[in-house]
Amino acid sequence: MERRDDKKTEITEVTIFGREYPLHSDESDDYTRNVAQFVDKRMYEIASEQNLADPTRIAILAAMDIADRLLKKRNARAVGEDRTSQAINRLANVMEKDTDSGNAETQNK
């Protein structure tokens, strides 16, 4: 969560994996609750899938899974942005060649 000086810090009570936490955030209560619900849901999924009971281990696995998903999305976006940039450069080169050949034809007349 990005800190913004123009917003005041909110304290939102959330429940994650059966425990209550007061979270300080610059985001709205709704946003903070949505983030907490996302983490809570993933922790319960991991606990069920892996048949685990240790909350610390479950939290670490959930954090690793969420970070993995985030990094994969960032990398995919970066690849997409790179491909877009390359396509724009190719189009610019084609347009430049067309413009140059158009100028040459005009000068030859």
C-alpha cells in the first residue's frame, strides 16, 4: 500500500485466519478489508490443500503464493509492454521509410 500524505491513516479491524488485527492504512476501510479477506481466503485454501495446522507456516506459504502471483503478473506485463514498444518502433520505422520515399518521389518530379 502506497503512503499518501494527503490522506489520513485509518485503523481498520480485520480478521485473518481467525485472529483479529488492527491495521493502520492510508487506504479506505473497504479496501483494507478486501486485502485482508484475500489473504484470509488464501490461508484457508492452503491450510485445506496442504492439510496444515501451523498458522505461521500457512501464513508464510500464503505470502509466498501471493508474491509469486504478483511477480508473474508484473513480469507478464513488462513483457507485454516491451512487445508493444517494439511494435511501435517497427511501425515508426516503416512510417519513416514511407515518408522518406514519399519525399524522394516529390523531389524527383
